[in-house]
Amino acid sequence: MPQTDWRLSGEWIKNCNCAFGCPCDFNAPPTKGYCKGLLGMHILDGHFGDVRLNGLSFFVVVDFPGPLHEGNGTVQAIIDERATPAQREALFGILSGQNSAEGTIFHIFTLIVSKMLDPIFAPIEFQFDMPGRRAKVSIPGVLETTDEPIKNPVTGAPHRIQVMMPEGFEHRLGEICSSRIASTGGIKFDVPEGHGTLATVTQTPQGVAA
């Protein structure tokens, strides 16, 4: 059971190497049989116990050799270098899953991850426009990723699609977009065109609240 009360409200990004739509969200195998990507958020309002986390960002880069539910994943956390020692400890308290109920996203990660690389503390540039399906995360020397609208293959016009997950453990409503990823930290890979999801979320020890 959760030990410390916490809450994170903010802007959420998930980018990966799958085709648009990310089969994992539908309990289907990854497009290429494996999963390389990232997820994370910019915290607009958050706390862990009495430690405030407003304005910080964190991301987790992932590498799974097969479907996520089969486990054996490798992950590396990237934490905003502006976080104080207390804030770093608070974020690790959340990411560890030790303060989350069973079946929530951070608890699930403890079950499917077999290797955790040392975290990286670095400056994070974050841009987010959910209605426009555009976002950017720049962490020099570690991670560069962008999101933009999916384009109609014939006309080139922007295409818009949303995925609603009423019981989702990651988000409730996501704008689907096209992503590019260049990961050069401990987990190295390049995705010229992949799936992206942008969402506004509130995560709690009991799961997604909004």
C-alpha cells in the first residue's frame, strides 16, 4: 500500500518506435516486436508529502525486447537538474512505485523492468501544445524528441485523432501525433518517425485522477 501521499498534475508525453496508434494501448504486440521510447511529464502542480514539485520535469527512456507485459525492460530516468536533493528524493519516491497502489503505472513498472541504469540529472527544455499536437523535449547530449500532427499521405494536411481510455493507467484522453526521437544517453536509439501521445494528466498513488 502507498506510504506517502503524492499528486502530480501536468503535461504528459509518450513517444515510441511503434506505428501511429501504439498497439500497446490496445493490448496488442508492438509494431516491430520490441519497444523503444520514452514517457514523462512537466509538472504544473505536484507534491510528494510536503515537498513541492511544481515546475519540474522528468522523463524515463525505455527499452523492452518484446511486449511490455513480458518484462525484461531496461530504463533510465532523466530528472530536471534544477531539482533540489529533497525534490530528487521525492521524484524517486514516486518513480520507484513504492508509494503507489497495485495496478498503477509506476507500480507496474516495478514488475516489468529488470534493469535500471543510473539516473541522469540535466537541463530539460520542454514545449507542449496539446491541441496543436506539437511538443518538444530537448536534453542536450541525452535526448531530443519532437511531436507534430500526423499528415495525410495524399494531401499533406494535418490529421487529428484522439484516443479515449476511461480506465487507462497512463491517461484518460490522448492526442495522437507523429514523433521523432534521438536518444543518446544510456539507452541509445533513433526513431525517424514513430508514435506520439500528448495528454494532460493527474497521477496519484491510486492511479489517474483526471
